[in-house]
Amino acid sequence: MKVIMETNIFVSSFFGGNPRKIIDLWKKGNISLCLSKDILEEYIDVLQRVGLKEEDEIEELLSLFAKGVNIIFTTKTPKIKVIKNDPDDDKFIECAVALKAEIIITGDKALRKIGEYMGIEILSPQEFLKTYRPH
């Protein structure tokens, strides 16, 4: 299953809970993480800013990104304007469209409010874990 994880999923994963379960699914290869250059840059920027206590885990994530573990990467995304109050989040929808991802997982209210875009479901971590069935 191809998914997009909004940045707050990675940040929240350091505190455990559902975001950590989702990151573990990705690390184990149960889901594929779809990325674009803009998303990856935001992940790295935010993780380096907030993760001082979890240096090992940040290094592990950066290593997984660098190795492309369970990652599908696009260099080309369409320009889509959907989120009026936070246009910076459009990059998640753009990447999902480009890579034909099935789900965007997010805790972001503006993104979740959309609910669905071109057949791509936009779910909270809890909603995703309720509906996810490993292949």
C-alpha cells in the first residue's frame, strides 16, 4: 500500500502511540512511503529541529530515507492548489497524485477536512490503523 505521511506523523512518532505504530509498519515493509523532494526536505528540516533527545532514532530515519527503504520517490509532481489556509501542505496531495498513493495519513486539521481527493483518502493515524489490512 502506497501512503503519504504528513510531517507531524514522524514528529509524533517519537512520543509513541498510533504514529509510532505507522512508522513501524513502514520500517517493516508493510506500507510504502511516497516522497517528493519538497516532502523529504520538510521531514529532515523538522526532525533535525525537534529531535535533539532522540538522536539515534533521527539517524535511523535519515538512514532509511537515504537508502530508499520502502520508499517510492517522485521528482515530478503536478501543481495543485487545494488547501487555501496552508498552501504549503499542497505538496502532500501533489505527491499522492503523482505516485497514485492510496492514503495520506495526517493529524493536520486543514488536510483532514478535505477527506478525499481524486480517490486518495485523507485519514488520521487512528482512522488509518482501524482500516489498514496488511497484504
